[in-house]
Amino acid sequence: MANIAKALDLDEIASGDSPIHKLEGRIKLISTILIIVYCVFASNLIVPVILEIYLLVLMYISKISFFNSFKRILFLLPFGGIIIAIQPFFQPGNIIWSYSWLQISDTGLNFAILLFTRLIVCLTAIVLLSSTSPVQQIVASLRKLKMPKEMAMILSIMVRFLFVFIDELETIKKSQKSRNFDIHSKLTPYKWRIKQVGYSIAMMFLKSYEQGERTYESMLSRGYTGDAELYDNKQDFDRNDYIYIGFLIFIIALLTVIIFVFPENLGYFGKSLALK
């Protein structure tokens, strides 16, 4: 049950006792969305650099492990990294390097750098949110922000049982391995191996359906109705919440003024790197 232990570890980290952990869930959620949206629409490198520094300072204040946070970021990085890696080779512009049919343009390289810094900021913001907010608090915050309660409940249950299904999959894989099944083995026909993988996927669907039925019946037996509310121990904003969101808005406003008034003083960091 290693994955269950990891889930509990993540919840323990997210339930820490730092000033960032104690903020109201809606404030942290809105702040994360503000950072991501502002960073994604920024075309100057100064924006993601300053926002990343700001997020690293928040990580330090939150007392969460930089090493573990960077590992989680690196784990998520390939999902967008592949798209970023091909940008220098396909965007038109002045050729700064070529080998045979491969060519790297200055426009493509600049755009790839901008995309990379945007991705790092977005992933850091998400990791910070998940490291300082338990899943229950995030779902409760979404519910307070008028997310349909049915969707909020489904999201909460999905996250909770995701690790359970991962362990179920690990159990199936161990059972197959104990019977000498190896998907990469050349000793058995390829079609037969694919069929066994299909059986495993079908078994996971069946287990998911059965687990869903058991969960729903358990919830009904405990008095669940569609009007049930998610518990959140902090209901109102306090001074620290307003200071936190106010300081973020101040940083965004200051960056916007600097970009429009002093772009030439920032050099490469003030140059627009977005595609035209």
C-alpha cells in the first residue's frame, strides 16, 4: 500500500502549520489562478522570473521541502516540455544554428524560453497550492466559489480513491508477474500479450464500477443526500488573507507598470518574446 502512504504523506504536508497553510482556501485558490493567468498572458521574461521568485519565497515561508517540490515539478515537466522543445526548430526567424536539415531560429528559441518559464511558474504555483491545501479544503473552496456540489463531491471522491486504484493495479501486475507474465517478453505471441493487457484494463473498469457502488451505498447508509455540504474549519477571511491577496495584486500591478514604462531598462527581460 505504498501509494496510500504517499497520499497520506501529501495530506500531512498540506496540513502543516505555517502562515501560508493557515490562509483561507479560496484566497489560495484565487491567488494560484491569478498567477497562472497573468503569467500565461505575459510576453516579457521579467514576469515569470519575478513570479517564480515570489513563489519560492512562499515555499520557504510554508516550510515545505524544496527538494520534494522540485521532484514533483520535474515529474510534471515532460507533459509540456515536449511541445516546448520543438519550438526552436519550427518557428520562422533568423537562423542561429543549423545541422543538415535541422535549424534553430532566434524567434523559436526566445519563444521556447518564454514557454519554459511560463510552465515552470504554473507548475510551481500548482505544487505550492497542493502542498499547503488539503484536498478537502480545495474542494470546499471550489464549492464556495459556486462550483456545482455534485462536481465538487465527485472531485473529492476521485482524488481520494485514485491511490486505491493505483494499488489495485499494482496488485494485478504483481499477480501477473508471479505467473511469469512479461509484456516485453519475446517468448509469447505479441497479440496474446496485448490481449492480457486488455483484460487488465477491463478488470480495472470492473473494479472501479464495483468500488463506486460500494462507496455510494456506504454514503447512503451514513445519511448522505445531494444537499450534503463539505466541512471546512475556516469559514471567513481575516487580515492575513487580505494582506496575502493584496500583496499579490500589488506585485502584478507593479510588474505591469514596469513593463509599460521601463521596458528598455530591462534589456532582454523586458523584450517581448511572444510570437507575432
